[in-house]
Amino acid sequence: MSYRLLFDPQTEKFFKKHPRSESEKITKRLITLSQDPFASYNNLTKLKETAISYRMRVGNIRIVYAIDTTKKTIYVAEIKPRSGSYKP
């Protein structure tokens, strides 16, 4: 069973500002992530700051998200270029 993807409203700005080809790559990776969030091919890293946050790389883009296994939901908190990630 797939996980449901929920997006922070700020993440929608990324898709509006960046080229369609880049947005399509990210969309494909998010769909793959929703099918099996813990698969090794997702290139994910657990972040140290919080217990539930993960980071996934897509080229120079970083996607920060949390997984709720009980509700089968992935909450996408940030989609940013590497240079702007990991900063409050």
C-alpha cells in the first residue's frame, strides 16, 4: 500500500519557480518514495535534529520530509536547493 503525500504550502512555491523538467524529476522521486519510503534506492538520510525527519537528494535539490507509519503519510516540509537547505 502506498503512503499519502502531504505538502507544506511553502513547497508549492518551488514547483512554480523552477523549470518543469526539474519539477518532473522531483515528482517522480516523490511518487517512488510514496510507494516504499524505506527502500534503499530512495537515497534518504535520517536527519539528526529530529526523530522523524528525513532528507532525500534529487541532484542539487534536497527534500526534507517526515514519515508517519501509523497514518501511512509522508509530510513534505521543504524542497530547496542544497545551498538553502538545513537552515531555519
